[in-house]
Amino acid sequence: MSLLRTTRGGKTIDIALADGGALMGTAPGCQIVVADPGAAPKHCRIVGGPQGFVVTDLAGATIVNGAKIKEHLLKNGDVLQIGAEKFTFTEKVAQPGALQPAGAVTSGAAEGGRRPLPSRPAQSGPRTLASGRPVSHPPKAGTARPHGAAPKMTVKPGSVVRVHKDHSVFALPSTAKGRTIAVAVAVGLVLLGGGLFFLSSQTVNSEEVKKLAKADMEGFEKIPESDFKKRYAKVGEILANENYMKYAKGEISVAIRLQPILKQQMDLEARAESQVKPFLERVKTLKEGPPEEFKKEWMGLYDTAQAHLSNFERTSFGSALKEVRDEIKALLENVGPSWREEIAKLIREVSRQIDQKNFTQGLVLVDDFGARYGEKESNQMKGMLQGERERLRSKAKSHIDGVKAEAVKKTTKDEARKMLESARPFIKGFPDVEKLLERYIGEHK
């Protein structure tokens, strides 16, 4: 028999260990409950095996012989500490003639430390049990028991239930206190047996878990890579399995590595859902409407499709975006050169007008180009044309500043004013530059 010996309330307590072992901690469901604030609800587990009893740490705070352990094969005399309470592991030979219940707690020390029962005065006549049955005296030393006779037993006050080897005799203690203890032990045995059965039913077969994990991963691999939602959901299901995470991490390592990648893909898919889907619906509406309205939108739709493709080509909307882009591109090619092909010519012509100080004519060229190719429908074209307008405005202002510097050199204000007035036709269309010219002219009145 193996047991744990501890001291509680100044008394030595022996706790027998069944072959199945025991769960120790503060939780009511533990087979050995430790009433110490330093102990965890499920602190450690002791399991019996071919080599003996092995204690396994469950809380990161199990100590054997003064050192923290994760797993330890208990030997006779080992001191197991849970919180502040210490248990000494003891292996002892079971007493013949009595069955010791697994997990039962007895008071007093074992082997030599057991307190003797009080002696009783000899009785002249045969004693009887509480039920009225006579109790036979044990045979004297050296005498043989008759063949076939029932084994004899003696009931002492306060003792627990004893069942004889052939189960032919069953007796309760003779005192109320003894009977209470006997009933409590019997109830404890039933509860302990149920607890051990529950623990054994919860034992996990790690090899079986690995097989199941491998099968789940094979199912995951069969999901098409384009179906991000199903793949993400399956990975989440696999990683939510506690047994897989504990016993089969090698088998699900691919799922562990792919989860953050699939999460990013799902976030990208959500953004595409909110941005690309409305665009595709708008294209469909325009195509179903008046052809002239759709034609006005071609350039803008083409630019938007290109922008969405650069961001969301790897989503489930990628193929639809390519289809829209290619369709509109074909339409644009059938109506002549695109604005991209023509804008380089415009920039060269604008530069020529700047060199001739004809800023107004340069502005007219830019505005005509925007109207011809649908500037309002293309943000990219609109940005480029706006840049040309700003270039013309800046050059016009610099020109007016230069004319003012020359006008100051004139002999009279009238001559200076006439020089400034001559620049007016070349800067029309630039309100801020015209306003600046008016100020310069006013300075020479």
C-alpha cells in the first residue's frame, strides 16, 4: 500500500493512494482537497503506473524534496509540498485480514506509530454483537480452526467496517460514533470510486488526437485557396481544439502559421467588400442605362478599376475588376487616342506658350483638353491638368513682377503705367495675377 502522510490540526493523517492515483488541489472535485490559499484548484495529479506513482504538476508550483518539478516518480520518503502543506510519500505493507479503502484517511502514524486500542476486561461468557449475534473468541495459540468454519473477528469500539476474506461476516461498530465513522468511510469510498472512474474516462489518447488532427488538416487542404472565408473558419476551428494544441502541435503547425496570414487576407477582403462592390454595381448600372451617359464615364471608370486592381487584385474581386478594366480599355481604344497618349503633346505646347509670354493661350489649351477627354471623370487627368494651370499661373506672376521692375526704370509714371498695361492681355484667366497687375498700375498714378 502507498500513502501520503501529513499533519492537520496537530494530528498525523495518512491518505491511502488507490492504483488510479488522485487529483490534488483546492477544488471540491479533487480526491485530495488541500485547504491552503497557496494551492491551486487543480494543483497536481498523482497517477499509478508499472514503476510506481508519478506526480505531475498542473499549476507550475508543485514542489518535491524542496525543488519545483513538472513530473516526478515518487519514492519512499519523498516530501511533496502543495502551498504550505507537506505530504510524505510512504510505501508500506498492507495489514492482513483487513481491506484498506483507496484514498481513505486514517488518523495516527503507520507502522509502529498506530495508537493501541484500550484494553477491555476479560469476559466470562461469550460476547455478542449489537445485532445480538454471539462473537466467538479467537482460537488459542497452536490450535487449528475446524475445516470449513467461518473466520472469526472481533469488533472493537469505534473501529471502521471490516469485511472478512470470504465475505461471510459483516459487522457494524458497536457505538454510535463508530457507526457514523463507518458510514462516512463507505460514502467516501463511493465518491472516490466515482471520481477515479470519471478521471479514467477523461484520459486522453494522444495518438488518437494526432490522427484526428491530421484528418482535420487534410480537410483544410482540400478547401480552394480562393475560398478565404472557409479556410479561415476551418483554421479557427482546428486551433480552438484544446487537445490539438496540447497533444498534436506538430500536426497542426501549418494551421498555426497560416492563421495570421489568413486574418490579413480576411481584413483585405472586408475592405474590398466595402470599396469594390459599390464600384462594380455602379458600372453595371451605367451599362444598363443610356449609352451616352456610360460613354462619359469611361475614362473615370477605367482609372478607378486600375486603382482598385493595385489594392485588391488578390481578393475575390480581382477577376471582376480585370474584366471591367479590359472592357473599358477596348471601348476607349475604339474612339481614338486616349488622353494619356495626347497629354504629352499638350505639355509641350503649354511650354511653348510660356516661352512666348502668352499665358492666357496656354490656359485655353489646357481647358479645351480637359473638356475633350472628360477631365471631371478622371481624377488622374484632372490632377495633371491642374498642375499645368498652376505652372502657367506661376509663370504669369513672375512675368508681371519682371514688367514692374522694368517700369520703375521709366522716366515718368505715365510711361511706367503704359508698360504695365501692355502685359494685361497675356495674363487673362488668372484672377490673382490680374489683381497684382492692377496694384502695380495704381502705384504709378
